[in-house]
Amino acid sequence: MQLSNFSPTQLEIRATVSRICSQFSDSYWASHDESGTYPHELHAALAKAGFIGIALPEHLGGAGLGISEGTMMMQTIAQSGAGIAGAQTVHANVYATQPVAKFGTEEQRRTMLPPLIGGEVKACFAVTEPSTGLDTLKLTTKAVRDGDEYKISGQKIWISSAQVASKMILLARTTPLEEVKKPSMGLSLFCIDFIKGKPGLELRKIKKMGGRAVDANEIFFDEYRVPATSLIGEEGQGFKINFCHKLINWSKVLHGMNAERCLLAGEALGLGYAALEKAVKYAQERVVFGRPIGQNQGIQHPLSLAYMNLEAAKLAVYHAAKLYDDSAHDSPDAVGIACNSAKFLAAEACFAACDRAVLTHGGLGYAQEYHVERLFLPHRMRD
């Protein structure tokens, strides 16, 4: 990957994270994927080095940097060979905490964020539901006020890291859909204690084709009680905030999701570059008809095209991350368009690179020994 136009801070992050990730070999990730064992060691190493709070305020123990730096961190983790599994160990702790940092009260920031930054607890992000999918405004999980508590009922699905998380950023409906003027009204954001075994909570792990080191889950709430102080911002205002003294259509959830889109795009870049590195190495070493297969244009040209697409997507990704970090000066629409575009372009470029890496290896691309299948499968799932 070309490193021109990155800031000294981004390059320092890349170098430091690379050193940390070098402690975790391809064999480590292959065995964790095979056994479905969560990679706690990487999370602990990154927390110890201060990277969990990379985009959170310094006075709370974070690094005070931006999503631009967070995206570089996630790309570097994925590119190290850790892939999606490595990135997901810290993924939600970087983006899901953004709404708390920006819209929570000082007391909420002080109590909720430092344990996450220090790596003492892990967080998950719960929005997706089985009956609504991408139609987020139609979600049905509800939170009903009951004195000093809320009772949460409903179902979430594809929630990563819920088996190991003790905090959850949750989107729920506090006013029934039929009672609001717009579907975007009546939704509220919570940061809750996620206590397994507590009445009203059931957790089911989803068996997956790939990416098994990090769990995915179905979650069932049945009047699960949380303190009213778990609410982030005002009730029913999950899709509107008072920003720069002017009420605008800016979503707390979308704010976090735009950050996630940048991070996911960075992870896709890392996966793509890692796959190409393995493909190029194999093409240089594999000899057929008396010469390395990498000397054949039929191998060279597709790999070159995949590389160019990754380089082009990289420009879109870091442009979007910068817009997100400078969002006080840009319209929400501009940020959203950039972040969505970056995620799409990076995903497309990543898929092409991973697919080409598997094909370059021929039949061995299907074998676990060369690790390209481990990079390919989780990306196909998240594409």
C-alpha cells in the first residue's frame, strides 16, 4: 500500500499497531477460527497500549484522536493477517462509544467510557432485528419507562461479541410507531449493563460459516430492566440532536454508524491488501512449466487491477473519515454520502482482491494452510 498523504500520527499508529499484531501469527488466528475461541489476548494488548480509546476524549483516558486514526488502526489490524476476527475484537468499542462521547452527559461519559477504554469491559452494539433488517426505523424492540427504570422487550440479531460484552449500546422504541408523526421519532439510544443470567435476557450464539473467533448472536429481551440513567440524550430523540444550536436531522445512531462505516471500510482495505500480499508471495514461489506463475500476464493483470481498486478505494475511505472528524463544518448529508460510498467501494475492492487471491492459489486457495480462505469467508459475510 502507498503511504503518501497520511499524517505522521497515522503512520505512527500503523507502525505501533503492526508491532502489536506481529505477536499474533496466522496460526493463532486459524486456530481461534477453528475452535471459535474469542481472541481476548489481542484486545488486552491493544487496550494496554491505549488503542481502545483512540477516538475518545483524553480527559476520560482516551487518545483524543479521530476516526481517521481509528480507521488506520482497524486497517492495520486486518492487514496484519488477523482479518475481520482481529478487527472485531475492538471494532464496536471504537464506533459504538461515539454517541456516548458526543451526546451523553458528563456523568455518563465519566462512568461508562473509562472501563471500556481501559479494556476492563467490552461493548456490543444492538440495532439489527430479524423482522426489520436494514429498515431500522421500523424496529420493534421497545423500552417502556417504569419509575426510575426502563423495561426492554424485543429481539436483536447478528450482535457481535455479545458473549463477552458487559455493556451494550442499544436502540429501542420508546414511543410506538403508530403514535409518532414520522418513523424517525420515538426512538431512543441507551448504554446498558448487559448482564447474562439476569431475568428478562436470553442469549443464543449463531453458528457461522466463517469468522468464528468472534461470536454473533440472537438476543431476546423480556421486560429486561435497566436504570433510566442508561438513556443517552432525551427520550425519543435518538434521530435528532441539538447540534451547533440548530435543530437538524442528525441521528445519534447514524453518527455512530457513519463512524462504523469508516472503520469497516478500513478493515476491508486491510483484508484486501493482506490477501494480495499472500497471493503475490505465492505467485512468486509457485513454479509451473519451469517458471513462477507470477511471470504470466494471466496472473499479473488481475492482481494489478485488484491493487489499483484498493488504492482508489483507500482515497475514498480516508476522505470519508476526515469528513466525519470535521463534521461540525460539513453537512450531515455530505458525511453520510461519503461514509456509505467509502464502505461500498472498499467492500467491492476487498472482495475482488480476496477472490483473486484464492484463484491465484488454485486448488490450494480452498485449503486452510494458506490462510486466504480465512480472509475471504468473513468478508463475503459482511459485504
